[in-house]
Amino acid sequence: MSTMIGGHGGNAHGSRKGLLRVVLGTAAILLVPLVAMQFTREVNWTGSDFLVAAVLLLGAGSVLDLLLRRLPNRRQRLAGAGLLGLAFAYVWAELAVGIFFHLGS
């Protein structure tokens, strides 16, 4: 019997399964620029680019997994996922081109 709100499992097996999905999803997403770099010079990522992207994707994926397991109803999960998506897009855009904050000249 689950003691979590909404009856969603919070056991270690569910957490490991969610983490595995996040890691595999992150790896799959990072394969896109890695493969693109083999065919074009327009994609030129460094090791640090991959590291930052991996940390950002793993962090967002882990938080999303937590939100989906902990929030009790569909409306709250959708709102949480939407806010997380906006925060992810903001950080990604800021790191990519500095849309909102320009440091230095």
C-alpha cells in the first residue's frame, strides 16, 4: 500500500526506473549534436558544451520525474511540467546566446 498522495509509487524500484529513463533520454538527446558534428561544421560543440547540456538535461529530467510522481492530479502535473519547461528553455537560451543578460562587451 502506498502512502503517497494519489497512490503513485515512491519505492526505490520506481526511482531507479525513472532515473534510468532520464539518463537514457539525456543520452539520446545528446546524440543529436554529436552526430550532427560529423556531417556539418555548423554544429561545433566542445566537451564543456556537452557537460553543461548533460547537467541541464539530467537536472530537468530528474525534477520532471519527481513532479510526475509527487503531484496528485493531472492539472498540477501539467502545470509543473509547463513551468519546468519554461525554466529549462530560459536557461538553455541564456546559456546559448545570452538573450536576457549580456555580461561584458
